[in-house]
Amino acid sequence: MIRRCGHVAIVGRPNVGKSTLLNHLVGQKLSITSRKPQTTRHQILGIKTTESAQLLFVDTPGRHRESERALNRAMKRAATSVRSGVDVIVMVVDRSAWTDEDERVLTHCAQASAPVLLVINKIDLQDDINELLPHLETLSQREVFEELIPIAALRDKNLPLLEEQIVDRLPQGDFLFSEDEVTDRSVRFLVAEIVREKITRQLGEELPYAVAVEIEEFKTEGVVTHISALILVERKGQKAIIIGRGGERLRRIGSEARIDIERLIQSKVMLNLWVKVRSGWADDERALRSLGYDEG
């Protein structure tokens, strides 16, 4: 049997559904999601193995124009570096419009040597699919794209077709990971991201992006896994927002995170959360490296 294996970059402007697409292609939640743009900060490798192919999906942060802060620069490097060394690029756009940010992403895709597939996401939100046809026709005329595939990542609509188109373009070769692996990230990393997701979803626009999560303890005693996570913010006011009145918001964040963590590690979890002010961490390259943000 001929085997195929290769890296697939999932790129696009912020909040078009890249992380949701990764999670549904792999069949497991690896990349956190929220309605807040630029939730993804890291390159996340998701591994999908079938009988004849291994697809190594790379989810990247949405491209950032602002680069004043070290955190933004690190995210921009992560988004840009994925152009090199991949075998297929999947560019994700929203169904409703083509923006200047989409055009900038396309410019970077065009500079890569890998074939580019254009994915039109969230078509399930379109009442009349015929209204999309002029938009799809215009996009299909862009010479960069080898295929144009409308999908609904959240509903798994057309994902088998997308996977088939990707596999057809992967090089022949042996698998790089065992068949039961779904990511190259550690469980500690995934747990920290789950906690950060719950913070992002709870707070919406109340808190700036300068929130990080650091796992300080991760140990199993009997049937219970004890996890201690430190939530880092930059100012005292931000700490108060996360804790909430009488600690109510922090308890809610912990409760929601614990449910997902137990599902991830298949174990009962005792989760303890603390909030600490660490001024300027998002401007400190060294601090960012220690938190795993500088992978580019």
C-alpha cells in the first residue's frame, strides 16, 4: 500500500474558524476556540492518521499587523514561519466577504511553493446558498488556488472532501508519528490552553489579551490528578476582574475547565487556580520563551 505523509498549514485572518477546523479534522479538541479574534497564540500540530495517510495539520495564530509588543511579534513569527516546510496550505476565509486581511494572507501563500486550497467556512450560516455563488465564482478565478471548497467546520460539512483533496497532494513517505498520537504537544500545554480558553470565553471584551496560564503542578495520586495552574496578568485591576466578586468568576472558570480537562486525560481532576500579577510579561521576550510563546 502506498503511504502518504506531510505537513498541512491552516492559515487565515483571525476568527475565521481555523482552530475549529483543526479540531474537527483531527477528531479531538487540541486548539482552543472563542468568538474573540486572535485566541490562538501558538502553532498547534494536530495529527490525523488513516490507513494510507498521515496528515500533520498546523494551526497558526491569525496574522497580526500590530507588532509593538513582544507577544504580538512572537505570534506574528509563528503565523509567518509556517509558510516554509509545508506540503499543502489550507487558507480559510469567511463566507461573507473578502477583506484586506485576507488579501495579505493570500500574498504570503502565493510566496510559498506548496499548493493552496481555499476553504470557505461557515456556509451553514448562509440562509440561501445561491447567494454565495457570485462570491465563490470571483474567488475561483484567483490563480493561486488549486481548489475551492465550501465547508461548515462546526457541522463537519464537506470535511471528507477537503481531507481527500489534501491527501491527493501529500508526498509519498512513511508516517512520522505513531498511529495513536494526535498532537506533538504535551498534556500540560493542552491543560493550560483549556484554562485560557475558559478565561477568554468568560471575559469577552472585559480583559485585554495579556493573560497567560502556567501549570505549576501536575501529579496523579490514586484515581485523582491534582493540577495547579497560575493565571498571569499584568495589572491588579485585571486580577480583580478574573477573580470576580467573592471569587465567583474564578470558580466558574475552574469548574468549566475541569470538565474539559477530565475529558482530555480521562481522569478525575482536582484543579486549583491562582491569579498573579506579573507586570510586563507580554513585553518580555525571555518570559514569553519560558511560557512557550516564541516558537517561530
